Amino acid sequence: TYSITVKAKPAIVSPAAGRLSDAKVGETYSQSFSVADGTIVSTSALPAGLTMDFATGTLSGTPTQSGMKAFDLTIQDAGGQTVVVSYSLYIKPAAVIFSPAAGELPTAKVGEPYSQTITVTGGTLRSIGTLPAGLTMDLATGIISGTPTAAGSISFEVTAIDGEKEPVSATYSITVKAKPAIVSPAAGRLSDAK
């Protein structure tokens, strides 16, 4: 008497184990998995913001945290055997956005109070170049303020750091106009002469 055991075909997953295409914080991501001769039955903890649709084999969502993330898919073949397939996904930090965008800021005038706010989305203000004399920037609030003391046009860089502590810069300029000359007495009729 003989017996023959026929094993189920091993399940084959595509893409194969390894690193997936990169994602980015705040941007929609989708990755499809196909399984020949098997099904995806579970996953380990997925990157924050992503979910797995087991019916379609699609990993999708909007990532909320940057960095290299690892997770596993558990695959079951037709014979009920399971195998774990490991993946990694690099999630890039959100792009740093300066507001207003780089360029010319509103004009200032010598001797007159000035205030302009620069905000950063996706990062943190870290440093600023040389501002027109009399102006300073509060990095905590992004407010450039003060009273300019000299006329001229000054360009300067504002630097922020992104979610991975990498610097990102934007170049701005401020033109400071001179104080208008004031004539005394003002224009008009002078006192009479004889």
C-alpha cells in the first residue's frame, strides 16, 4: 500500500518581500498586492494613516508620520498553510511650505513701525539672515517687526527644518524707503511782505 500526499501550490505574493515605493506625509498613497494561489489573511501594525483592504489586496490611505516603517503580511495558501512576508515603506516628511512664498515682502519706511509674519507648514523656523537695520524676527512666531533705520533693499534667507531635521530655505527681500522730506513752513501762502 502506498500513499501520496499532494501539497498545495505555495502562495506567491507580488510585489515580493522588500522595500515598497516611497510615500509622503499628507499625500494619498496606494499599493496593490496580488497573491497567486492564496489570500492575505492579516497584517502586522501598519504605518499610521494606512489600512489594508483584504478583499482587493490594496494598502492605501494618507500617511501621518515620516520615517522608515516595517510591516508584515500573513498569506494563507490553498492548503491552509501560512507564510509571513515582510515589507518596508519609507515615508517622506511633508514638504515645507513658506507663506507668503519667497520673494518681495511689503515695503517698509524709515522711522515707521513695520510688521510682517512668515509662517511655515510642515517644518519649524530655525534661522534668518541679515534683516534691514532696525528689524528683527521672532522665530517662535515668525513675525518680522521693528522700526527701520536706514533706506535700501535687503535680501535675506529664512531657514526651516523639515520632519527629518533637514534644512529648507526661502529667500525674501524688503525694500525700506527713505523718510519723505518735510518742508517747513508747509506749502501754501506765506506771511505778507510790505
